[in-house]
Amino acid sequence: MSLNFYQDQPHTCSYLSGRQARNLYPDPNKPASKHLYSHLIQHGFRRSGDHIYRPFCAECDSCVPVRINLKQFKPNRSQKRCLKRNQDVQTKLHPAEFNSLHFDLYERYIAGRHSGGGMDNPTPSSYTNFLTSSWCDSAFLEFWLEDRLIGVAVTDFVADGASAFYTFFDPELAKRSLGTFAILKQIELAKNYDLSWLYLGYWIAESPKMSYKTNFSGLEGYYTDWKTLDKKL
């Protein structure tokens, strides 16, 4: 596949304080598609809305793309407890489109978990532009507690796997570990579709917020190729 790439100007890193970051983007004149994204995600790219990107910093390689090898994944004791704790939660697949009930939950999640993080006061437009895409094969995996929506996991589907794009949930239910639960249910969903991988975006060793990703067995990181991550990292 012949494709040109472009790099943006340095900007403040959103992951590590005091650092500058740059991203790499595929040629904007090349129409994005599920086929193109299926190829690029295998090389560490992600999407944000309709845009495909990858961190590409001259003096830093802290952002490591990671994915779970579904054939090698086995839940640990903590994850089994999480599943048991949430056995009363029902899941439903919903089209990747604006839904006012989803948006209300998203607003409460951002206010409760990420206040001051640059995503405050979302609008229906900013929400839709961030989570949905005109070309990506996506679905919203809903989590219901009886008649109450308590979480949504935005899941993208590519040729060889699924990608856990973004999850938001009721900030008042922290004891349920709904972030972990969402990944476990996306693993289940991907296995049901006979897919090989669940892509988890970027892992940064220096970022405590990203440490949960190394709790999943079968984890692989992309450097010049995919390789099993040392769980001691």
C-alpha cells in the first residue's frame, strides 16, 4: 500500500506534563475507510472521529500501541471478581449514532472523572465528532442495570479484530470497576465474532492512568513489530 504521511506542529502533550508532542497523519487526500484503518491500526495508528493518527515524537517513544491476543487471554482473579460483581448488568449493541441518553451519561462521566482535562462542557456536536465516524465500522456497547443505562463502550471493528475506542460510565458506580468490565465484555464480543485481537490504544509506562492495561494477559505492544509485553513493565 502506497501512502504519504504528514506530521503536525509540536503541541502540548496530553499524556505527560512538560512535554511536547507531534502526531503522524495519513494523506488527507486519501479517503479513509475500514480497509485502510484495518491496515494502519496494525502499525500503531488510532482514530479520533474521522481522523487517523499516531504519536510520532522525535525525542520520546513513550506511547506504545497495545492489543490483547484473544487466544492467549485468560481473566485473572480480579477480573473474574469484576465479572461476578456485574453479573446483574445486561449488554446491548446500539448503532454508533447520537443518542441523548448516551450523551447525558457522557456529560456526567466527563464532569465526574475528567474535569479540567480539556473535555469539559461537551456539546452534542463535539461528542458526535469525537466518538463517531462516517467511515468506521463502529457500535456502542451499552451496559444496563435493569432500566438504567450505566455505561457505554464505543467499539470499532477492523479486519482482524475490535478496538476499544472509548468507554464512559456512571461515575457514582466506581466500586463496579466498569472500565475493566467494559474491556472484558469487548473481549467476549470480539471472540463471539471470531476475531483475533482487541486493540486498546496507547500504553504509557509513566502514566498511572494507563497502568490498568498491563493487567490483561495476552498483551502485546507495537514497536517495529508486535511482541508480547513483559508484565513487569
